[in-house]
Amino acid sequence: MSWMRRPAWWSVLLTVAGALLFVRLGFWQLHRADYKDGLLRRYAAAAAAPVQRFDDVVDHLSADTYPRVRVHGHYLVDRVYLLDNPMHDERGGIEVYAPFLPDGHRRLLLVDLGFLPGNGTRRRPLPPPLPVGPTTLQGLYQPSPGHGLEMGGDALARQSHWPKNTIYLDMKQVATDLQHVLFPRLLVLDPEPATAYMRRHRLDFGAMTPARHRAYAFQWFTFAFVAVVIFLVLHRKKRAPGRPRDEST
């Protein structure tokens, strides 16, 4: 090409390698977005699916399924966990979790009772008492929300009074705190008009939603385009300066 200088081999290699890497990362982000869109569709379908017996699905469960189950057992009524960080609106509030022992099992099932709205003050709302004795629960059996880095280590181990407060739901910490084995997933209860809790079935991806993955894909594709443009600009031939005009007559 007459308008380009001959590039060094290493500059061509770096540009091609960089552009291919950025494109590959972009397509990987698109793949993750499509995968999570599929999870959301299956999750939405599960919320309206027929109810199954907990014992029929708990040991025969694939990673990407979210069965709606009914389970019989009883709560450990004196063991409640309050998740402090969710914000459904400007009033704040808490997400309430309680361990439940299904009939015929030795493992505990952690139950998400729902979101208890605050009143706009710093005073934490108090969860209603749990039912005592045999209880039947119904909801989605799903993975627990991810947890981040909790500064200061395990906050549950430092608390001696119930209910206990936490800013992340760490299933391993809860199992250690209860000194009991937990089922690997938790039960998110179905909405119920008569309860004080706000319940909404949702699959929590944290910050990495499908839309965020697509935004990152666009970013990586832009990097690939910019890498090629920079290569072309740096290797463009400079125009020769024009010859001075002869002003003699």
C-alpha cells in the first residue's frame, strides 16, 4: 500500500495478537450473556412450574435447574440470620433466613423467608416469630447468592445472641455457626399475601447481569478496533513537504 510505511514484523504480530485477544474476549462475554439469559428464562419458568416433593428432587438435581418444591419439617425457631445489606427502596430493611429440618433428613435446609422492609430509620425491623412445630413450606430450591470479602473474617462466630447479623450470606459460615451440615442450596419461599415479608423470586447474578456482559463485550470489540486504528495511524506515510514557490520574476 503506497500510503503505508512497511511495518516491523513485531508490530504486526502484536497488533494481530492483541486484536484477536480482544475479539475473543468480546465473544466470550456475549456467550456469558446468552448463558445467563437462558438461566433467567428457565428460572422464570420454574417459578410457575408444578410443585414437586423435596425428597424427589434433592438428590437428582442438575446445576441449571430450579425446582419448585414442597417440604415438611420444622424450623429451628431460635436460630435466625438477618442480612443487613439489601436495599429494596430508600427505607432499607433486612433479608431474613432461618434453618429448617426436613422430615427424614439430618441436614438442615436454610430458608429465605423474604425481605422485611424498614421504616426509614436506622432501627432494624424485628422479624415475626417463626411457627413452632410441624410446618409445610413451598418455594424455589435454588443456589445461595454469592458472597463477597467480609472484612474482619467470620462475623457470625463473634456474636453470641440471636438473631445474628451479617452483610453476606456465606453458607459455610452458617453451617459452622450452626454446627450442622446444610443442604447446598436454600429454599426461597413463594410469595404469600398474609405474610409481613416481601417475597420476589429472582436469580441474583450480582453486578454481572447479561446486560453488563454485553457492555463488556462492546468494550472489548472497541479495544480491537482501536488497536487496528492505532497500527494504521502509526504506519501512515508522512506527506513530503511542498516545494517553495519561486517568487522571482
